[in-house]
Amino acid sequence: MRFIRLILFLVAAFTLVALAVQHAELSKPYSDFAVGTSCSVVPSARVLVLNMNGQGNYSVTFYDPVEDRVIHSSTLFGSGRAIVTLNHSGPYCVVVSSEAPASVAISGRESYPSSRALSIEYLVGGTSALLFALLGVRR
């Protein structure tokens, strides 16, 4: 019985530590720069600001290969700005199509854990804490 209590306590403690580490990681700033085609891994779900600059006509496409969909697409002349919401962490690709020089500066405005990650953490931590409390009361 002590072993089961120890395991439940460790799972609950691990969940709390994971939440603290996740908070520390999410508070780090995120930025990237794209010229041509650029793919990068975004560490968490977040809201990004795209600052687009170029000469002549150019197009910018923000693509999610995991969900196989285009998140943002625009055709511009000069400079522009867009806000993109990423629903999960993972790889994303920015494609800048232009005959003249064009670039996209990407900066993270807000970051948050994905709802699926939070659901798993809350379910595992809450269940283990509840079972730990019930085993402690049964004594």
C-alpha cells in the first residue's frame, strides 16, 4: 500500500513540476525570420505577428504540415502586417514568393499550452492526487 501511495504522490508531484517548467518555457520570447521558404518548429501554441516587407508584388503563405492546411495567405505590395494563431506546437512553414527581395519577421505575441496538453496534465495530475487523497483517508 505504501508503494501505491508513493507512486501516486510522485505522479501528482511530477504533474506540478511539469506545469512549472511549462510556464517557464512559455514565458520565453519567440521570433523567427523568413526569406523564401522557411520551416521551423514552434515550441507551443501561440499567437504570432507577421511583419512583411518587400519590393514589388509578393505573396506570403503560412502553412501547417501537420493539419495539411494553409493558416494565412496574402498577396502584398510593399509592407504589411498579419496576426496568425497557431493551435498547437510543431512544425510550420512560411513560403515567401517574390521576384524582388521580400522577407517576413515573425514574433510571438502570446504563448499558451495546447488544450490537449493541458487536458492530459490536468487529468493525470488530478486523478493521481484524488486517488492519493482517498488512500490517505482510508487509513
